[in-house]
Amino acid sequence: MLLMTAAVALSLATAMIVRAWVTEARLSATQIGPTEAAKQPITKILVATHGLAAGQFLKPDDMQWQAWPDSGLSSSYILEGSRPITDLVGSVVRASIGTGEPVTDDRLIKKGDRGFLSAIMAPGTRAVTVQLQQNAGLGGLVLPGDHVDVLLTAAIPSSVPNQPERRASETVLEDIRVIAIDQKMSDMSSETVMAHSATLEVTPKQAEILALVTDMGKLSLTLRAIADGDEKPMTTNAQGEPIKPSVTWDNEATDIGLKPHEAPAADDADTKVDLVRGSKTKAIEFSKGGK
């Protein structure tokens, strides 16, 4: 009986000790677990709180610190603690940044750096703003970053007296990058606006051409396909001869307004000769019956 009593008492004591140990272990895990987790470092990087368009000036609420997995870190990311957000306020977005995307130095133009327009231009190029023909061309579908061709439409005076002037169109420049539309450089705008002017990125020679044709007539733009981006305009044909600019005259487009009776009479045509000297053409008239 004594042995049985002692065994029962020992079992009860062991059960109470084990129960107390389990309870203490649970309390210890509950109290220490969050503390240990808090001690583990969390890497945060600077990201955009919403979509940032190219040309936009940064404000404090445009950026925030966000936890980022260590396996996905890049040396270009701005880490929390490396600099305050206020150092980037006022910088200009060089290229569009989506919501939640990292904000990096190479996508910004900082205060004190050269202007945004000159920073996004290719070396050796110039920026030229041209006025566009209203109610013609792309009508708001072209955006900064697109590539276009520039068309000139001009009136050509007739060299024959009493004859109406002719009209013609020509593609004067090809594969030109658009920098801004109506002084807006954002490539994320969803607003459709009729463009009145376009700022184009051109070479110095192309800038001279634009300055000349602007006074000759009206300009319009034609949008090029993205797939044509790597293709260069052909300058020579299969025989190696230079390709002359393509000119479309009014009679090739329509016969409206071109009246047959306005054509010169045969006897009048025989009394006129076009004298060509270099690039200049002069009409010389002879009296009827003269030699």
C-alpha cells in the first residue's frame, strides 16, 4: 500500500511539473517570438506611390518606402536610410515610372542638373518647334516619343501667265522623334488634344530644312509604325543612284478645280520657252510668228 501510494503521488507530481513546464514554454514563445522577429532587419526601398509621367516634378507624396525582398535588390535602388526623401523632391522624372516601381537615380534629373529637354535628347541633335496645320494630320493621336514623317503642303505659282497656281505635297523629313506636343512632354497622358505645335528632335541640317519649309507652306505629321523603328530610309536605288524626294502634285490627287479650258493654247505654248540655269528656271516669251 505504501509503495502504491508513493507511485501515485510521484505520478501526480510528475504530471504537474510537466504541465507547468509546457505552460511556461508557451508563455515564453508568445513573449519572445515577436521580439526576435522585430530584431530581424527589413530592407525598404524607395518606390512610386502612383504612376509618374516623364517630365513630372516629384513631390513628397509621390514616393514612399516599401519592404523589398533581399533576393530582388539591385545596386541602383535607393535604400531607406541612405538619404531622405526630401533630397529628391523637385527632381524631374526622365522616364515614366509605374505604381510601386523602384525610383532610381537614372530615371530622375536632379535639381541643379541640366534641363529635362536637353537631358533626353541624343548627342548632336537639336530641338525645333514647328506649327502644324489645323484639322489635319494626326489630330491628337501622336504622343511624345513617337516617330513621325514631316509633310509639306505648298502652293506653287504657275510659270505660265494667266494660269492658276499649282499645289503639291512632299515628305521633307523621315523618322523624326517627337519630344513634346504643345509643350507637353508627358508620355502617359490619356487626354486627346488637337496638336497645334510639335517639338521635334532633329540634326542641325534637318533643323535648317524645317526653318526653310515652315515659311513655304503648311506642315503636317504622319505617324510611323513602331516596327519601322530600326529601319533607315533608303537613300539610293538598286542602281546606286540617289533617290529624289517624292512630290505629289494636285492633279495626281484630284481633278477638282483643274479646269480643262485653263490649259494654255497650243499656239501660245509654242511661243514660250523655259530656260534652265542650274537650279533656276525662267520662262521666256516670243512674239507670235517670231523666230
